Amino acid sequence: MKSMNHVVSNFKESIFSTMTKMAIENKAINLSQGFPDFDGPKWVINLAKEALDEGHLGKNQYAPSMGILSLREAISANYKKLYHLDYSASSEILVTNGATEAIFCACLALLNPGDEVIVLEPFYDSYLAAIELAGAKIVPVTLKAPNFTYDINEIKEALTDKTKMLIINNPHNPSGKVYDKSELSELCQFACENDLYVMSDEVYEFLTFEKAHIPTATLENMKERTITISSTGKTFGLTGWKIGWVCSSETIISAIHKVHQFNVFCVAHPLQVAMARALEKMDEYIIEFKSEYKRKRDLLVNGLKDAGLNVLNPAGTYFALVMLPEGENDVDYCKKLIVENKVAVIPTSAFYLKSDEGKRIVRFCFAKQDETLLNALKNLK
């Protein structure tokens, strides 16, 4: 048989799949993959049931490729109310099959073979796949642990005449870092001075604890060049629904939509209907949501400290990192933890290309039931 695409042939199994398989084989508690082991809000699920029953109105058939208008209007209204960002529901918002599809479509729409993309590591692994499938090259710059700060001089040194895009993930997975305005302003000034697109992955925008989330597009001169990506999976604990979106200028959204329409064409219609109605009730929901996850964060972080681990307290997301002692290797440590302590976590070296820092860091997920977290902590002790 003829060979497959050379980029795809170099792809490896996702670290999330690898660790989950090991967890199942060893009957270990899975704190590796980033999804809740409990269901999303019952009232949102009921909205989906209602939408399914409205099939006679066409809600079980194809949705408009851009996304149903009521959902795009709800997304637009939230950006305006929460961040004073004005996105046109008709032309500047595209509903995608989760944030991951938004990332892939944006890279395929905007990047050409030979282009370069500056990415701050550690980074979500689908960035690399999307960039390479577009024929472009990823140029990593390391966020330095334990505070995950960047050196602007290193970013400037990474710039070439082929650089086309900068990717910012805020709040940041896996570190839990939440960028402050001065950091974002410096990155945005760099992007403007060098006429770069900025892909801003903000899927954890509502999972911040002590610091407020600042969308990249709100900064001066950034709205037109920023590709803002978010989703409802993390916010509502319904990761299986895969309702995401991308917001940008009409020109950029038009280009991304051209890829989207020949990829999945549209997103599940009744789930869009349900989410449009759910977003209208965000105000009352978010307060309880943030409070509950802050409590879970504190439960895990304090428990890891009691177990004698060097844990970093995240400012956002639902992940906490543990710094390993000198001489430990993250992959070996994680495998040993699964076999001996029956707890599965993620080795973060999978999120690095340039630095070896990840070999001394592992990631725990606290989007789990209290019972799950307490049993894992018991095993670790």
C-alpha cells in the first residue's frame, strides 16, 4: 500500500489516551484526563431534552453551518456584557465542534506551508498537530516554572520573517497560570509591532479563582487580529457535547468557516439550542460554579501538601501541578504512581518541545467528585 501523509505518520498516541488506558488496566483512580467524573447541571441537560422533543421544528436536522443564530446571539451578548467586546452574531462568530476543531480550522485557514507559529510551552498538544497539518512550523518559547513567566527577549529571538502567529492560552493548561494585564499587554504589543495573528485559547475563562480573566481581544488594537476561542465544555462540565466557538473579524471568520464547512459542516443542532438557552442564565450559574471548583482546588492542593508533595497552587483551570524531587522523571513517576498507588496523573513532558522542565512536573485534575479526590489522596499517603 502507498504511504500515508508524512505528518500524520509521525503523530503518536495522545498522552491522555496512554495514561487512561494504564489507569483502566491497573484499576487506578484517574486524575489524568481533564473532564469531570460527574454530570453537568441537570437543568442544562433538561434543556437538551426539550430541544430533542422539538424535532418537528427542525431541531434534529442540520444546523446552519455558522451555528444557529440564537446561540451566536447569546455568545455575542455575553462577550458584550462581561468584557465590553462587540462581536457581530451574523458575521464574527462561528460555532465549532468544540474548541479543538476551532484550533484546527483556524490553523488550516490562516497558515501556509513554511509559516512559523510562536507557542508558549508547556502547551495543549493539539496546537502542534494543527500547525504541522497546515505545513507550518511550531517555534516554542518556555514559560519558566514554578511561576510560568516568559522572557520577552526569548520571544523576540524566536521571531523570524516567517513568523505569522502567536498562540496564547489563558487561563493556561497545564500550569493554571492566569495572565495579568501587564503580561498580556507586552505580548500584544509584540504581536502588533510584528503584524502577527494571535490565537487566544480561553476555554477556561470562567475557571479563575483569585484573578479576573482578561480576554486578549480587549487590549488596544487587538480585536481585529485576535482569534478568540472558547467552549462550553469546561464551563458546564459537558465536555461530550463539543460546543465551541471562535470569534474574530468578519474576514478571519469567513476564512475559518470555509474550512469548517468542509470538515464537519455544522454542530449538533439540539445541543446548540440547549446551550443558547443556558448561556442566557450564566450570571446565576457562574457564581456557584467558580465557588465549587475553588473548593475542589483547595481540597486537592491541601491534600497533596499533606501527602508531602511540592504542589503549585493554580490561579485558574482545574489542574494542579506537582514539582518532582531532583532525580525523578515524570513518565516513570506517573507509571509508578499508577501501579503502586493506583492514581493516574499526566507527565507534563508531553507538553514541551524545547525545555526539559516538564520531566520534573506532573499534572493532577481536580474536576472530580469529592469522593474521587479523597480516595486518590488516601492512596497517595
